[in-house]
Amino acid sequence: MKHVYLDNAATTRVRDEVISKMQEALANNYGNPSSTHSFGRTAKTAIESARKTIAKYMNAHPSEIIFTSGGTEADNMILRSAVKDLGVETIITSKIEHHAVLHTRKKWKPMG
Ligand SMILES: Cc1ncc(COP(=O)(O)O)c(C=O)c1O
């Protein structure tokens, strides 16, 4: 029987070329990008290069590209920042939104 994956809203299959790039980075470019030694500088260069590439494809400035560890961190960061730093007063969500969005919104905007 042929299986068809239909849960791409949750997660998607990783393309082979992405796996290959990730394996290469994990094996050879594991320095801490915040470190000033050569391993760190090499990692930092790779990250900044990726940031520029992504920004170009998204027609954005590299400074607008923020890497997070996952969806929950990204949701929290952007919602908190919108309220705290940008003064956003209304956040519209729906009942089907992910808990990472709903719970963060409730904590920061309990009225809506
Ligand atoms: C909108 C949204 N936020 C958060 C998550 C959770 O992501 P993570 O497990 O990477 O924190 C998901 C996962 O599907 C999501 O769709």
C-alpha cells in the first residue's frame, strides 16, 4: 500500500539537499558562533550567510531574519515583542490557533 503524507501543516519532510547541508554543518561546523576562536567565526559566517540568503528570497533585510529553536519560541518572541516593544494593543486570534499563540496572547493581553 502506498502511504501519502498529509500532515504538512504540522511538519514536512526534509529535502535531501537540506539533510546533506545539515549533516555537513553538524559534522564540520559545530563551533559556537558567539565564540571568537576560528571554529566560532566559521560558524558565525555560515549563519550570517544563511541569514542573507533567506532575506534575499523573502525580500527582507537580513536584520529582519531571526532564527529560533522552534515554533513556540517564535510565537512567544513575536507576540511579546509586538506588545512590549511596538505597543500593539490588539491581537486577533481564533479558537483553532496553536496553544503557543493562545496562551501567550492571554498572558499578555488578558482582556481580549
Ligand atoms: C503556530 C505554531 N506554534 C508552535 C508550534 C510548536 O512548535 P515547536 O514544537 O517547534 O515549539 C507549532 C507546531 O505545529 C505551530 O504550528
